[in-house]
Amino acid sequence: MNNAKKQHRNEPRKSEPRKPKALVENVISLRISDQEKRTLEKLTSKTSKSITDIMREALTLWSSKRRSLCMD
């Protein structure tokens, strides 16, 4: 059982200090549906990860799957 205090909907999320990362200079924008946006918002609130972190993780997972299927 998780003993962590549940965050209430209107309570601001406590941000953790960001780990230093290599300088990232590239910006990519994309259009997503309302449903996809809601899904991303749910993921950010449940995981405390940013949309950027979730998208990077998705890219890594997709790339791994593609390599494992020998499609490269």
C-alpha cells in the first residue's frame, strides 16, 4: 500500500529540482487530438513527468521496439 500523501486536484504539484541535462536546442511541435492531449495530461499528473519527458520516453520505447523487430 502506498503511504504517500495524495495530491488534490487544485493543489499545486511540488516540483523536484531538475537534473542537469545536456544542452537541448531542437524544438519539435506537433498537432494532437483532444483525446491524446487528455491522455498526456493524465500521464503527467500520475507520473510527475513533463510532457517532454513522456515524449522522449515514448520515442526511446518505439525505437527499441523497432530495433527488436529488425526493421532498421
